[in-house]
Amino acid sequence: MARRPLIAGNWKMNGLRGDGLALASALVQRMKAETGPAFDMVVCPPFTLVAGVGAAVAGSGIALGGQDCHGAEKGAHTGDIGAAMLADLGCAFVIVGHSERRTDHAETDAQVKVKAEAALAAGLTPIVCIGETASQRDAGDTMEVVKGQLAGSLPEGASAANTVIAYEPVWAIGTGRTPTTGEVQEVHALIRGELAARLGGGEGGAGGLRILYGGSVKPANAGELMALPDIDGGLIGGASLNADDFWAIAECCQ
Ligand code: 13P
């Protein structure tokens, strides 16, 4: 089934205004030179840059996303950002449940689910992140962990049209280590199977829902990863901070 690849850049806590705007305009230039790209692209800058980067990418075909949102619509939550605020700035996506949020802020699957549902309510597409730690993989628990996180984090009302899953093994993030292509495909196939049980297997459910891989994706390994049958794009950290590298990864989807 045809799933259009999504290449998502997670800038994490990187970039002052000048850096973010330079990166965004370098990507916009490349997108303008492209005739009929074979991928969708989204950049997720830190909150301070969302508005500025949004203005820079407006009308370019590059979408905008946040890196997190609160589970409540609004209210007394000092320092947090609501999904509607991101939508108001032109965001179409928001990452929820990234392993760095799960670790740094002790976010649970239940909280991630509520955040994803808040995103849906605001008209945003949540990119719901799941993935095992090194010790969980070493213990042979990868499949159970991923299944459990998916079951606990998937929002009610999820469909192929409104939700994206990102499989990011925690031990592959920022380490230069990646699972083998066989290991990645095995987990993605499991995720698609679980989604099929929950949403049905057709285009509107598991058949059409995009599952991204994230964790040390670089231009050198993106080709083999993006060619796997159940990989529908990437969630890119470090390499998304360099326009040439990020673009080269996207071009692997051609
Ligand atoms: P790296 O690409 O830097 O490994 O980060 C992956 C990631 O966490 C994207 O969300």
C-alpha cells in the first residue's frame, strides 16, 4: 500500500534564532528547487523558534511541528505549551512521548496518550514515539516493551490520516549505533500488526499509517533503512541540524 514517506527533523534543544532561520531557509531553498518530492517533510524546532521557523517555511511545502505539548487544553501549567498554541503558530504536527521526555520528565504511556489526544483535538498530527532501552533489548524484551508502549500511548481516535508512530530504540539515539535492518523491520512489522488489530488493516488504519524509524539516521544509512517495507520515513535528530545531511536523508525516499 502506498504510504508517502515522512521525513521529520527533531531539532531538540538546539539553535538560537539565527541558526534556526538559516537552517529553515536552506531547506526551503532545496524544497523550491525540487519538482514533485517523493516525501513529506516536517521540522520540529524548539518552542522559541516555532513562530520564526513557521514564517520561514510558510508556503514552501515544509510542515512545522512542536516537540511536545501538554495534555490539557489550557490552564495553570507554568512553562508548558498547549496543542492549540502550536496549531495557532501553524504547526501541523507535534512529537509526543519522545524518550528524552519520558526520561527527563518521567512521562508515562498514559500521559503520552493524553498528550496525543490533546494534539488530535487541536487538529495536530501526533508523532507518538516508542522504543526500548539497551537493557530491555539485552533482556530480550524489545517486542513486549514496544507492544506495551504502543497499547498505552496510542490515542483514541487514531487513524492513518491523523497519527504517526515513531520507533526509536533509546540506545540508538545520538549514539551512532543502529539496529540491523532486520531488527528494525521486525519491530516495525510488529507495530503494524498491533495497529491492524486495533485499527484494522486497511488504508485508513494500519495499512496507511506511517511508522517512522529514528535513532542515528544519517545519509550513509538512510537508504537501506528507508527501503525496508514497513519503514515510512524517519525521525531525525542530530543530522536534521545540517541542511545538507537532512536533505540527503530525505532524498533517499526518492
Ligand atoms: P539522533 O538522530 O540524533 O540519533 O536522534 C534521534 C531522535 O531522537 C529523533 O527524535
